[in-house]
Amino acid sequence: MDVEKIVAGLEGDRKLFSELVDLFFTNCPLQMAAIVSAVRDGDAAGLRKAAHKLKGTVGTFKAEESAAAASRLEQMGTAGDMAGARAAIDGLRSAVDRLTRELAPYRASDV
């Protein structure tokens, strides 16, 4: 993740970047839970919607690995084919965990 490039895209507004990081820490766990719930319930439409939201959330930070993992789940939901979704969640969780560690120092409360 190239923080300086992301901040430059925000017109140099580091406070806004930190606020976006805080939103990530608020929204990401909820979005991950919605993905897990949709897979557990066999809800393909719910999976598509939740994975799409998470893809947008991580996309804010140009987190390609997390976005690609969310996109795989979104595509599963779109196709209505949930085979392999649990394994895909594990991959997504790993990618999001790495992103979380990268973003942690930039939380507004820590800046």
C-alpha cells in the first residue's frame, strides 16, 4: 500500500485519510460478518452485495489483494455458485488481516 499516493489522491489531506482508515476499522468487520453469514445461509445475492461493499472499502486503499479476494466472492454470488466460498473467505480474511495491520498506524486516534 502506497500511503503517500493515496494521500496525494486526497489532495494531501492526511486527516481525511485517517478518517477513512477509522471507517475501515468500523465497517470492515461488519462487511466480513455479512459475507460469512451469506455463505453460511447459502444466500448468493447477499454474498454478492456484501463482497461488493467490502471490495469498495478496501479499494479506497488500493489494496489489490483484498479487492481481488472480495471480487472472487462477489463473482461467486453473482453466479449463484457458492462452491469454494468457504476457502475464498479464508483467503479474503488473510488479505484483510494484512491490510488491517498496514492501516493500524494511521488511525485518527493514533495520528
